[in-house]
Amino acid sequence: MTAAEFIAACFWPFIVIAAFVLRKIRNTAAFPLAVNIVIVAAAAYVVLGAVYDKSSIIAVNDIHVVFVVMGLAMAGSQLRQPPLYGSFLDKAKALGWMILIVLLGSGLAWYAGRMLLLDHLTSRLVIEGRVDRAWRSTGRSRADYLVRIAGQSVKVTEPLYERLDKFRPRVRVEVGRGSNYVYEIEYLSN
């Protein structure tokens, strides 16, 4: 397990422990110190997530789970809206914003959740063949690491990309149907 995988694997346990600790000590003198520690650790996770997001398949899945949680929080935030007051135009504008936020949150949760469900609850696509080409995609956001195996393009993490680009071996891979990321790899003899 690499350091990036370890950090990514510790993300959700950290969230659960931090929430539990903050809930238990909320009315004590230690609460401000605990809040500062959680804020610093959360900021470190955000920075590490931005830097090492393509270094581990666990980090890729963590990002999708974060998007699901954010989307559900966005959609759920509109459930406790106060009654609408004012003119018809004010009510219509507030209702329009509520509907837009619910739709955006639901769309974000659906997009990321669909990837996770297809990756983990359906059978994976198995591809066997030689690595034909390895390249980085271009675009406005961070580039994906792509590899073509037996004529099919799949996404890989950065460490796997470096190995496959250097040696171009014959491999058997299992690819998630939602994200198109390689989850398992087996090196075959020539």
C-alpha cells in the first residue's frame, strides 16, 4: 500500500472519528482546541486530495463519495426552508432557487453515485491484451491517465500509468463499468 492509498483509506474513518469527538466534547473547554485540530486535518486532506487525486483508486472513489454526500446535502438543505413571504415575484424567485439547488444537488449525487454503483455492484469489464499506447488526456481540468489495451481505452492511476507506459506489458485488467478505471491488473507472460 502506497502512502497515497493509506491517506485516502484513512479519510472516512477520520471523518467519523472527528464527528464523534466533536459531538462528545461540544460543551467542554477542550472543544475549541479539537475544532482547530479537525480544521487543520481537514485542510490537509483537501490539499492532499487535490495533489494526489489520481495516485490511488481509493482516492478516486473517495472523491466520488464526497460528491454524493455534497449532492445529497445540497438537495437536503432545501427541506427546511421557512415559509415564503413577500410579493409573488419574491416567492417565485425563492421557489426557483430552491428547485435549482435541489436539481443541482440531485444531479451531482446521481452522477457520482451512478459511477460508484456501476463500479462496485456490477461485474467488471475484463480486458486482456498488450498495452498499445499510454497518454495523458488534455482539458481544462486535471488530466486523466489513459492506456489503450487491446484497442480499448481505460483510465489508470498515476503509478500504474508510469509502469505501463515504461514496459508496455501484456496484461489482464478488470475495469469498473462506471468510471472506466482499472481496479485489478494481472501481468501475463509474453
